[in-house]
Amino acid sequence: MTAYWVAQGVGVLAFVVGITTFINRDERRFKLQLAAYSAIIGIHFFLMGASPAGMSAELNAIRTVISLRTRSLWVMGIFIALTLGLGLAKFNHAMELLPIAGTVASTWALFRCKGLTTRCVMWCSTACWVTHNFWLGSIGGTLIEGSFLVMNGLNIIRFWRMQRRGIDPFKVEKEVQQQEG
């Protein structure tokens, strides 16, 4: 088996882990599953020779776990600076700017947004990643991010419709936060 197919296999594993991420309405489970996915897809990108994307994905994993503990602007700023510094230092092609931009957007979303707004910003971040992954030739990465784009988009519409009907789709999340606080 060649290194290329090992890398693609890791990408497919990430696909399996990440496929149900955006269905979660519980913020904690959403973030933990997103972190696991990011860690695995980061390994995939490093194996594919896409260091900026690999660094962005690994930073995503760490950042997502930390965002469970704090929403500090200072911590968010550190992750944005790391993403820009590490990503821009290694990029060779303009398309490699997309995962960097997507990571900056999703960092902002995880630290500053809640509920439906988080999902909308994450959808834009996903659009950056799916474009990059298709350009890179990442089978698993394109499948998962394309799936995220569709699934998150459908869930955004579903959650928005629930809100229009007066139903809070994130009520469970708010109740848990009140119990913890």
C-alpha cells in the first residue's frame, strides 16, 4: 500500500468520525466531535503534504476543546494569531489560504457565537475547506467537508424554521449551561 492510499484512508476515517457532527444540538458534544474530526483530518493533510491545512486542522482540534472552557477574546486572539502565523509561513499556493481563512472564521464562531449563528459561520468556513480539499485532491476531505456543507446547511434551515415557529432548537444547550453556571 502506498503512502498516498494510507493518507486517503486516514481521510476516509475522518469522514466516518465527522459525518454526524452538525446534527448535535448539544454544544459540548458538537465541539468534542468536531475536535476529534479535526485531529484526524489534520493527520490526513500532513500525509497528503498539505502542511498549512494540517496545521490549521490540528489548531482547530486544540482550539475547539479549549473553547469548551473559555470564550475569552485573549485566547481567541492567540489561536487566530497562531493560525495566521503558522499557515502563512508555509503556504505555497493561493488556494492554501482558504483553510487559513476558514480556520480564522470558525475560531471566531466558536469563541464569540452561539447556536444558529455558530452554525452559519461554520458553514462559511466549510465552504473554504471543501474548495481547498477538492483542489488538493483529498477524497476523504472533499467528501466530509461536502457532507458538512450539505448537512450543516440543512440543519441551519431546520433550526431556523424551528425558531420561526417559536421553538428554541438550542434549549437543551441553554438548560445545561444554566445548570453548570
